[in-house]
Amino acid sequence: MSRPRSQAEYLARLVPPSVAGLNRRSLLAGAAGAGALLGTGLLAGCGDSDSGSGGDAKSVSVGSNQSDPKPKDVVAKVMDGFKTSSGVTVNINTVDHNTFQENINNYLQGKPDDVFTWFAGYRMRFFAAKGLAGDLSDVWGKLDGYSDAFKKASTGDDGKQYFVPASYYPWAVFYRKSVWQQRGYEVPKTLDDLNTLGAQMKKDGLNPIAFADKDGWPAMGTFDILNLRINGYQFHIDLMAGKEAWTSDKVKKVFDTWAGLLPLHQPDSLGRTWQEAAQSLQQKKSGMYLLGLFVGQQFSGADLEDLDFFTFPEIDSTIGAKALDAPIDGYMMARKPKSKDAAQKLLTYLGSKEAADITVKNDPSTLVANSGADTGAYTALQKKAAELVGSATEIAQFLDRDTRPDFASTVMIPALQQFIKDPKDIGGLLTSIENQKKSIFTS
């Protein structure tokens, strides 16, 4: 599982409306900028763009953006499992999130690794359409345990598959059970309940809602859930697609509502990383935190067992509280890997029950995509997260995955940060967003 670490990643995050929505009990399941670091070899892969077959079938290279300690360790264990079962050695090229996402476009046009970590939906389709990814239709012919929704999220515009899903994670409001039991807090069912709870948490000396937006992306999750609760799933997706006006009363209501909630948010968020905000929850200094399931990476032992969550409460009773964000991560193959056979063999393994079982045993902060996995090893938190996703009526990916990468990175990141800094001029902010949207979506 992965989340970006800096604003630069947003040039690489996309998912189109056409693959974003699924029915109940199903899961839905960019290009980057300059490649200056390629010259240093920091993101230089081992593959050969001028070859595509043959090569050393006893080894395969993987470009991984899983640079945080826990995900990195899990990837290593999965690759060890592949080596044990196949005899093929995996050379992992782990690169910091920022570097990986900032240079992915040039990386894929150069000599990428045979297999690389990436994301489902449009961001996969983007590189497939550019001819920078290998066809995995043959691999999918050997896979079991995936719903049609996962396959759809792995399919390019030409109907071929280019992606193997590995994990996914819902966004929700996390809290520590012990703190809530001690204080007598109850899960809020409505926005009024949330405001009342937040006011009580303030009286009790807590930051009601942990919050961080130094890296640009966390605030997108807050916008997403408010828009989904206030205006519904379809409006949210249409807004992300450039089909609705940011100056509409519907969007203004989202920001007005958010402005009302900002006093409950941890102050000085633009100077704080998501990990630091998570630590305030871990240290019992904050009462709640809206984030993805990966927040569990900042907890361990008894603290992790103390972690729980609820879905963001209802705002409009006619819309309800069943929609949510649940992004998918996985693997792709280079256009011309040095050994196509070895690469496809690895990807088949990465999509297997065996690989999923290894992930389940070693990472309590994600959910595996393969339904055949032994989820008996899931923690209580993981089981609840899987149930949450299963009960959702609509599932979006995330703002940066549901819209154009240039719009997400160059418009929405600074706009949301400006709003957090000064929430008073909502009208002027939305006019600016709309004007930039028109320029970008008509270009």
C-alpha cells in the first residue's frame, strides 16, 4: 500500500470516472514531470527498452516505490516467496516515493525495471495508452480470486489488462478506543453530532481532529468525503471530470461546511506530515483522524489493537453515508522487459493467493485484493475495513486519482492549502479554481 509523500507525486495520480464507481458489495477496485534525477541513476531501472524476450530468465528486476519501512519489508518478503517457489531471483530497486513519482514518465521511456509498482484505473490506463506498459492479458488468464471490478480497474482503453492489483485501503475516521471509553465519547452519526463531539474534545484538552497537509494530498481526502456526503457520488465524479462548475452553490456548500469544521482541526497543518499527525493520535493528543487504513503503520502492539474507526457521518439524509474512497495499488510490467517470461511469471505470482497470504501475515495496515487469501490472519481493524468497503454503495479512488494529474497538482493542491490558510474568501478561491479548470480541461 502506498500514499504519496510530497506535492510532486500528484502529477502521477489519476483514475477516470469510467472506472471509479461500482455497485454494492463490489470494489473499484500520470504522468510525472522532469526526470532530472534519472541522470544520477536514482531511478534507473534494469530493464532494456530495446529488448523484450529472452534475457536471463533466472532473474527479474522490480522498481518499487514502497520506501517506508513496513511496506518495504512486506515487498521483500513477497519477493522472497516468489524466489522460493520459482527459483527466479528478484532484484528490488526501491526508490523514495517522491523520486519515483516525479520521474515515472521518463523512467518508463528509458530502461525501466521489468516490473514496477503503480496504481489502478486511469493512471494505469495513461501509460498503457502511451505504449509504456506491457500487456498482461496472458497473466490475467492465469489469475483467480479477483472480482470483475478489480479486472475492470486493471484494463486499458484497448480492452487488455496492464495491471495486477495487490492491495487496497479505505479512508475513514480513526480513533483510539481507550480514549473514547475513558471520556465516554460516542461515534457521531450526523454532522451535528461530530461538531458536538469536537467541542467536547476541545474542552477535554484534545485536538478533536488530527490534521496534516504539508505534502499536499491529505486535505484532498477531506474535500472528497465532504463532497460525497453533501452532493453525492455522481456529482463528485462529474466535478472531478470537469463537467460541473466549481463556482456552483453545491461546491460552495462543501467549503462552507469545511470552514465550519476547521476550528476542530489540528492547527498549523501546512507544516505537518501525515505521519506526525498520526503520532498525535497515537500519543492520545488528538481524538480523531480522517485518513486511509495505512495510518496503522504508525501504531504497533497494544496501540494498534486500540485503534478503531467509523465512516464519516451523514450530512444529508437523502444522500447518506455509504460512499467512500478506497484506492488500489499493485504492479505493472515494462513495455519490453529484459525477460518477458520471468516478468510474467513474477506478476502471476504477485496476483496469487500465496503472495496475498504473505502480505496478510506481515502488514496489518492494508487489505489484499485477492479474495482467495487467508484473511483469517486479518486483525480486527482489517476485518472491519473489509466490511466497510463491502457495504459501500459507491467507491471513489481519491481526488488525485479521479481527475487529471495537472489539475490535481497545479490547481487543487495550492487551492486547498490556500483555503486552509485563509478560509474566508471561498468565492474568490472557487472562481480561481473554475477559471484554471476551464483552461486545463479544454487544452
